[in-house]
Amino acid sequence: MRNIRAKNTKPERAVIKILKKDRAEYFVHDKEFPGHPDILIPKAALAIFVHGCFWHQHKGCKRCSSPRSNKKYWIPKLRGNELRFKNQRSKLNKLGWHVYVVWECETKYIDDLERKITKIFEKVRAN
């Protein structure tokens, strides 16, 4: 468990690579905002969280497995992660930020990820 990173993960780096390519101005892990979003794009009031499929229980994903051992610890921990994020998302929305999640499994295919990020920007611009 010690080796699991919270920042600068491979999925985060994949998203940042696309943002750099698009020359978007962004900040990473700003601690002044609820939930410390992984990526903030102030001009679009956009907060992007890059979630691990296991840690945030991505529904329908093969990486979202239930732990087989120590369930008394893991089940509440993983549910707590989900509830905490809902609360953080709600706080960011109240502050006027658009909140989106990019799942770890979505970062495996760069072309699909680029399309998703483009759609996110289109939705934000439309609002």
C-alpha cells in the first residue's frame, strides 16, 4: 500500500499530456479547493478528478473489484471515498466550478481520452 501514489499518477499524466497539447492553462492539486482537484482549469471553471477505478468504485469496470480479505476495513473505506467525493463535488458546484471525473480505465486509450476531454470542454463552453 505504501507504493500507491496520490499525485502524479500515470492516468493523471495522460490527461495532462493532452491538456499540454491543447495549450490549456491548468493547475494541479490546488489545496485551496474542496477535494484538492487533480486538475483545475480556471478560465473554464473546470475541475477534473482522475479517479482510480478500484479506489473510487467505478461501477461496471473490471478494475472495480470487492476486496476478498479484511472486508470489515475495506468496504467502509471504499464507501467513504465515494461519499466524500459526492460532498466535495457538491461544494465545488456551489462555488461555480464544473466537476468532471476521468476514470483510470479511460486513460488507457489516448484517442478516446482526447475525445472525452474535448467533449468536457464543449459542455463547459455551452453552459
